[in-house]
Amino acid sequence: MPTCCAVGCSNNEKSGLKFVRLPVGKRNANRLKQWLHNIGRDKYIPNENSRLCEVHFT
């Protein structure tokens, strides 16, 4: 069950929202760094299952 990895967000699949995977991998290193900064998780190490809910894109 996907849950949002943003600080303070408790949205999960039951909330009816869409979820987006974090951009992982070497090619996306700069983009990932910016995303993590934007959600207040600069030191977070995501994996292939890490997700953000659509609330953080509006």
C-alpha cells in the first residue's frame, strides 16, 4: 500500500489520491535532490517503492 514520504503527510492509497515514484538512479540524481529538498527530507534515502502523493504537486 503506497504512503506518501513527505514530512507530515499521512496520505495513503485509501485517500483516493494518485502517487508518483521519486526519481531514483544516477540519471536523476539532481532531480531527486531537488524533490527531497522541496519535501523537507534532504537526508532521506528513497528506494524503488518511495512515493509522493499528488498533493505536493499543486
